[in-house]
Amino acid sequence: MNVKIENYRGFDIIFNPDTERFSFDLDSGTWQEKQSYAACKKNIDDFIKENQTFAPFMVINNNNTRLNIIGIRKDNRFVAKEEKQIPEYTEKDFYLYDASFEAVFSRIDEKQSRLDILYKEINEERKKITGQTLREYKENLLKIR
């Protein structure tokens, strides 16, 4: 059973009594284990130090998912404020935020709203298809035999 030791500079440090090791998570998902508490704190400090000169910026994808990029790790993966890393294979899906995108997303939202209405109308029309089901027909057929 892991025991939370401290939230050091915004990062949780956890102790595992079974393995007698400390661990911490810099990018929400990849826990790093260290032999000592001091080693965990040093790695966190190094991460913060490397990223303190990093100028944060916002990115956005086609689904209007916005992420605030706050740093870059030693393995060159971006770290988002939303406590997650950006895998390299998804970097191509994100674009540097531009205010002109707001008009595009507004048009997309309008069209999505119209599409939702159409889907609702289609479903209402489908409900009008009624009659004897195949199951009912089979039951009647078997009664005759």
C-alpha cells in the first residue's frame, strides 16, 4: 500500500513500503522510482529548473481540445498544465493557438447543432416503423405447426 509523503512543489511523492522505494510523477502517468526521498526532490527540482525559462503557450486540436504547454521533458516530450504529457505521435494533431480558430469552431458548433437536430428527426422517423416483428412472426408460425 503506497503512502503519500508530500506534495513537493506541486508533485506528489509516494513511498511504497513493500519495495522500500520512493516514487513521483512529473507527467501524469509515468512514475519514476528512486531509492531515497532526497533523490525524488532533486529530480523534481531539476525538472522545474529546466522548465522555468520555458515560455508557456497554448495549443489546440481539431476537436477544440486546448492544452497549455508549460514545459518540455528531458526526452523532448511536451508537458501540459493539465497534468499530462503530449506523446510524440500526437504532436502532429495539435496546432499553435490562433484567435482566428474561434470563428472556425463557432461555425463547427453551429453545424453540429443542426446535425444533432437532424439525427433527432431521423430517430423520430425510425420510431414510426412498426408492425409485426420477426420474433412475433416466428412465434405465430410455430403455433401453427
